[in-house]
Amino acid sequence: MKLFRFDPEVGREIKSFASVNFILSGIAHLKTEARVSCIHLGANGVVGYHQAVSPQLFLVVQGQGWVRDETSDHISVFPGQAAFWEKGEWHESGTSTGLVAIIIESDLLEPAEFMPAK
């Protein structure tokens, strides 16, 4: 598992098109078919321990929670942070208070191309 950031501090200011107070944090340039989903976990919610079917990026947008892989204990994640699992990697995620995350799955996903490591 690799951890990345997409919070405003790692983004860049955009002023084109008369934009104001606009920070863009790149996430991915998808070069193949992809699946994008939004998950909503309530209090004490868990996405059970399973293998990633393809490379998977888990982007926390609201709330806080934890992620883990087969070699780590729970690692806290907050809005603006992302976990990345390779195809076949065992993983689990959850929250005690509630969490919303965007999940991107794609065979050619390379988050390090746009996001700095945590």
C-alpha cells in the first residue's frame, strides 16, 4: 500500500478563465478503461478484507477513517489523503465516525504521476 495526498497544499492555483480562489490537485490521467465509484461508510462501517481486482485508488473526501494492507495495522486517513493498492493486494478500510471516499480502479493507474506521497 502507498499513501498519497491531494489536499489543497499540494495543488496549484489556477487563474485561467477568470478563476478565483481555485486550487487544482491532480489525481490521475486514465489511459484505459476505468471504474469510478463513491462509497459512503456510516459510523463503524467497514469495507471487508479482500484482494484488489485491479489497481485501486481510495480517495478520502469527507470524514476520517483507516486503511490497511496485509502487512500493516490500521493507518489513519483524512480528507485529502489517498491509499493505493496494487492488483491482488489484500486490503481493508473502515471508520468509527463515517467516511466518504471516491474509488478509482484501472489497470494502468499510476497515482504517483500526479500526487505526492504522504
